[in-house]
Amino acid sequence: MRLGISTACLYPMYTEQALKELIDQGFRLFEIFLNSESERCQPLLKELKNILQESGSEVKSIHPYTSGFESFLLFTKYQRRFEDGIEFYKRYFEAAAYLGAKILVLHGDCHTPQKSGVSDEEYFERFAVLADEGRKQGICVAQENVNRFRSQNPDFIRRMTDYLHGRVHYVLDVKQAVRAGFDPYDMCAAMGKCLVHVHLNDNRTGEDCLLPGEGTMDFMRLRTMLKEYHYKGDFVIEVYRNNFKGMKELKLAGDRASRILLTE
């Protein structure tokens, strides 16, 4: 297990500049949030790769800028749009593979079955199609728990695992569980051995997103749970720009989290 950080922490700074700033703070493992279509293509993709190679850095995961549109692209009754959506996401898989990433983070559908017309079972089957296409390019499509999306509920995650017979992988985001009113430890348990990636952040009463170590999250409990599930993934700090004042705070938070989660 290693500790990294998401370029999303510095949004709306341009992604390549955010990457450089985080490298300057000593980080070498990243989730890259692709914030525009041009960032998914050359020459910006090559620029990101050059920055990574020159610093000896690695990308673990990418986050599509179209995560807010996945309900429309992938999870409606309009079959042709779903098929086109799969082709669209194949280009993300190509970009991820080019950067050396292994995971694509998926938000999924923010609608209820009654509103979108797609049942939970149809959702699971469409996820499986997308995941199969990702696997062909060496990319693991991982469902994130997201507030106000179907995936916010641990029971949905459990049904997804049961339906797909373990052929599914997950991203645990602590703040998203808290924001949705669910216990992050329960969400971790729901994901269990299918968990491959963790978005790390902290929280306390009245504040659902803080840098690790600035809230009341019991990271030792989380670490113990992950060990029980034989977790082999990494931890990526993901907060928002208004959750810290200066760049050095990110470095300090990374040091704190490393001591708690990575020290034997």
C-alpha cells in the first residue's frame, strides 16, 4: 500500500500545473482528474506523461470529467446512446493506459430506477459491459460510492456484488459516505474484498471533508478493516481546494496519513 494524492485537490488549476505543484510537495503517486476533452487527447496527454516520467511519478487512477453525465450516457433506456457511451469511454481507457493508470473511477447513475427507467439489475449488467471493455485495455473500472447517486447506499453496493458474483470493483470515498449520511466503515464492509482504491479524507461534526488527521475519522479502524479484507490497493488524498489554505498543508497531511496507514 502507498499514499498518493488527486490533482482534483487543486481544481480549478489546470491539470498539468496541479500535477507539477503536487510533485513539488513530494508526492509521486497520483489520481489524475481529466477536466476537459483536450486533456484526454494529445498533446496535453503527452505533456502529462512527460511530467510524470521526468519526476519518476506514477498514475494509479484517472477520473473522467464526464462523471456528472454518466447517468445520461450509460444508464438510460436509450440503447443506442449506451452503445455510443461505451465507445466514448473506450477513449478514456486508452488515455488511462497511455498514462500507465490501472483504475478508472466511475460515479454511475444519480437517478432512481423510476426516473431513469433502468432497474438495478440493468445497471449492474451495463456496468459489467463497461468493465469488460476496460479490462481489454488493462483498466479496472471501479464503482465509487457517491452522494446522491445510487452507489451512495451500502445496500446497493452489496446487491451489486451479489448480482455480479464478485466481478466488480469499488472505490471507497470517506467524505462521500459521510455526506450521504452513511457510516464509512459500513460502506467499507459492503465493498469488502472487491475494494481496490480509497479516496482519503477526514471529517468532524459539521464538516464532511477535511485533510486526513484534521477530523475525527478513526484511520486505525479503517486500516484494520482493510487488512481483514486483504486490501492491496493504495490511498489517494482527495479533498477540495477550500479545505486547505496552503500547499504545505497537503504535504503535512500526507505525512500524517503515511504514519498511520503505512507504518507497520
